[in-house]
Amino acid sequence: MYEYSEADHAFLAERNRQFRAQVERRVDGSLTEEEFKPLRLMNGLYLQLHAYMLRVAIPYGTLSSDQLRKLAEIAERWDKGYGHFTTRQNIQFNWPRLRDVPDMLDALAEVGLHAIQTSGNTIRNVTADHFAGAAADEVADPRPHAELLRQWSTDHPEFQFLPRKFKIAVTGSAADRAVIRAHDIGLELREKDGKIGFRVLVGGGLGRTPMIGKVLRDWLPEADLLPYCEAIVSVYNLLGRRDNKYKARIKITVHEHGIEEISRLVEERFALIRPAFRGADRTLLNRIRAMFAPPEWADLPVPPLPDDPGLRAWADVNVASHRNPGYAIVTVSLKKHGATPGDATAGQMRVLADLAARYAHDELRISHEQNVVLPHVHRAHLAAVHAALKAADLATANVGLASDIIACPGMDYCALATARSIPVAQGIAERIEALRIERDVGELQIKISGCINACGHHHVGHIGILGLDRAGVENYQITLGGSAGPDAAIGERAGPGFAYDEIVPAVERLLTAYLALREEPGERFVDAYRRLGPAPFKAALYPEAARDAA
Amino acid sequence: MPRAFAAKVLTANDLLEGDVVYLAADDRWVRDHREAELLEDEAVAEDRLLYAESRAAEVVGPYLADARGGPDGPEPIHFREAFRTRGPSNYPHGKQADV
Ligand code: SF4
């Protein structure tokens, strides 16, 4: 993992000292809210519906056990004993008091964490495949590149006031678990003639105008990563619209100017700035890469899994292949049926930190699906890990299944929300459990957002749910057939929305219809949808309309 | 015909705690919607908003929210404002914890 240098520590200490003084000046009245708001947002402090919220960046979703223990301590000492992991691999604390925030930031700095650039029109936390460094199918660990991008973009003087926020995601695997096609820049590590490079996508994004990213360069040599990204962001910085916030993201810039013109401008700029990079970035990358050297793998015998149905059912869905065949990747679901997606209590964080220290070479990852990953668990320890998770109520076996729902905070917390998301996710998961159909339904991605900003990625859910305010009443719109992976697609709107108490039954009807419609048990929901088109699913959603038409 | 003015309460978030607050008739910031002053006259409501903005050292983001009179005091109209009187629906946190 990346280790902070003295300069990094000094930088954070100075930023926190400044913010402490700014808070004091706000409290004593020398700063107005208008003056203070941009300062607090630069330090990740939002004001939500019921309280402040501190958003802490978890760079490319990687945490050490010490860092997770510190997050647990912060949750307990200054919040309400839990934290919420987000789709951007961040953690949010929902109840801090203004005066405590400088202390929280100092505590974070002790373990090399901060909240800088988790807001504002800047380059946000660089996200990555949550199986990075562990996946059996990756070309290379993308985290050194993500760290290089993080260092380059943090406090970058030219990019603090972009037309709009800017999100970069990196994956080392063609399987794309990082939703790179829905990011402003998506980077996919590839190998060609024994060399590492990138496919570069640009202009993806969800929100009001969802777009799938377009290929800007099919092959970018690894050495050109920073100058090329700098070229993209500076072209956007000049061209991006500042007159209309809804048209300010790079996806609109690419859409309005066309990918050819953007490519021409980026290549022109790249040629201009590339000589200035002189190789310092590559030296830095090599230094960073050394810090991400794989752990020393244990060479233990792999016993067969004990014949425990609970363990086997869990291993079936929550365990993935590791690059080292003796090892496995364990995903810990934070989606117990009826629980808030992505929430972990301080106690659970400590259990996970202890398990990582004992069984996973001290590493954890946070997934954009709002789960926690133990990336390097020796197969000899799977049963012990499962037993410990079970004791902590963390052994829900539903990763990738219907109740592994992504849900944004929605109107239970978020000031921008138009409706709630969390209770809808809770209701669907509970219903699925009551029906006992989860295993049978198989892989299914349900994603819920509480407003058009789409933090819950609803557009790319196999079933997407968008909460809206229709004349003062919560209303939920369903989209079908979206996908977040390499076959990324924007879901299609199914029809009129559903009231709050109708949305769970509507999803149930969809699942029942799917079970009847699929060709064979292996045909996933999204595949059946692609094969059959929307009509039979719409008929299930709107039985009265179907009856009237008959 | 101009639309009739819908009654309002003046609400904001407390500067230090972030908690939802309402302006009472005696100029106190209160935490309970039912203790808020119901503003039934548009000019008075606008005046109260200006007044609230002058108290920026205590609160953040004051605004007028639709409300109606009820047996125990003003009641919210929109569901967003109703949630603000209670707290989130997934945990007994926020105002509902104090009841
Ligand atoms: S999608 Fe909307 S409601 Fe949900 S977290 Fe994002 S801004 Fe808030």
C-alpha cells in the first residue's frame, strides 16, 4: 500500500490547521456562510437534511486494517457509531458536529486519510476495481496508476475550478468491475507485445443525461498516462460549459463537439505538454509501484471446504478467484436483508480490520457496490473467516444477487434527494428473502437513486429505480436492461412510475415474470430482457394496461 | 387572479449541530415544527426570512417551507419537510430519537 511521505503528512497537517481556523472564524461570525461554504466543501463537509456530513476519500477503495480501525473510532467518538460506504468508494459520516470536524480530520490524517476533493468542481477520488491486485483476470494492478493520478490531481493548481466535478476510474481487467464506462475518464490497463498501456475512454457519466464513455485512444503507452490525462482535463477546462450546470460535465462537451474534435484537441495539447513531463512522473510511478508489491503469499495446503451448507452457499457467491490459486477474494456483504446498503457499524469495522490483519495480509477494499472485500484470503482460512463473519452478522451470502442492491442515501439524508432510496432497498431485499427466490433468480443488479443525479447508478442496473417527487408524492420510475460492466448499457424506462407502497410489489412482479420467461436457469435476468425485449416485462409491471390492450 | 399565499414556517439548520430548526414567534430557534411561527401573510413571511438571514451566526440556509395549522401547532405539507421534522427512516436517529 502507499505510505505517506513526510511531505504528505505536512501537507495534510497544514490543510487541517487552516480548516480548524476557518471553522473558528465561521463560529465567531467573522466568516459568513457564503464565504465558509466553499471552504468546508473543499474539506468534504456537506450540510444535509438533518445534520452535517463528512465525506472521506478512500483512494481507489483500498484500506489497511489500521485505517479501518480509525474509521471505526471516528464513527464511535464523533458520529453515531456507524459509517456509510458509497458508490464512489468513499465513506460518509452522517452526524458530525461542526466543531468536531477539525478533530475528525486530524484523526484521519494520523492514518493517511483525508476528505480533500470529495466535493467541488475538482478531480474527485480516483476509483478502481475493488479486486485490484488480487483478481485472477487482471493484466496488472491498477492501483499504482490510480495513486499516481491521485497525487497529480490532489491540489492541482489548474484543476481546482473545473466547469464541473470530474471522476476517473481505473481497471486492470477487461471484466470492468469499476464501471469505467460511466466515468469522465475511464482507463483500462491492457497488454500489447509484452508492454502495459491503457485504453482510454472519455465522456461517460450518469445523472440527468446518461452516456456511455467513448474510446479516445485504444492504446496509450503507460509512460504517457499523466500528460495524456492532463491534456484531456485541460481541454475540458477550456471547452466545458460554465453557463449551464446541467451541461457542464465532459460527457456533454464530448457530445457537443464530437469525439473526433475532442480527440484532435487532446492530441494537440498532449504533444505540447508531453515534453515538460521529462520522466519525473515515471520515476514516481516506479516508486509507487514498489509500495504495491504483492504480499508474500503463504504456501499452505488447501483443504477441501468443510461440508457445511451455510459455508458452501456463502463461498458460492461471496468468494472469487484470486491470481494465486491457493488464495481467494472474499466479498463481505453489507447488504443483510433489511439492512441499509453500505452501512457498517464501528464494531463490524473492527471485526473486518481484525480479519484483514489476521487473514488478508492487512488489506481491505471498499467496492462501488458498497461491500467490503478481503482481497487476499488463503483458501485454508476460508472456513475460519466465514465463522468469524457469521459471528459478527456479516456472512450474508448474496453478493451479485438480487438483494445486493446499490442504494444512495436518498431523502433519508441527502439534501438534493427527490425521494427515499434506503427503505425501498430494504423493502425489496426483505421481500426477496421472504419469497426465498434469491438463489433461483441468480445474478441480478438492482440499483436505486433518490434523484436524477444517479449516485445509485440506477441507469446501469439490470433493474434501475429512480425516486422522484411527483406533485408532492414519492414516485419511483423503473428502468430495465441497463448494465455496468464491459457490456455497459443505459436501461430503458419501463413506463409510468410507482408510488412508494407499490414499488416493492412491482419489482416482485418483474422477478416472477422473469422466472417464468427465462429459457433455462442459467439465463440471467438481463439476458432474458435482451432476448425478449421489454414487452413481457412491461406486461408484468402494468398488468392492467396489458389486460386493457388484450 | 393571483394565487392565494400558502402559509409557511421559517426553517434552517443549526450552525453548530446541523439539526433542523424553526423560527418561533418570539424569535427563538426551536427544534420542534409545532412550536414554529405559522406565517400566513406573504409580506410578514418575507420579512421573517430577511430577519432569519440576519442571524447567520446561528443558522445556515434559512428558507420558507409550506405548512398548515394543526391542533398542536404547524404541520409540514411536503414529505421532505415531514422527514425533516423526524429524521431518517432507517434508524431512530435525529429528532425522533428525542421523542
Ligand atoms: S442520487 Fe440524488 S439523492 Fe441520491 S445521493 Fe445522489 S444526489 Fe443524493
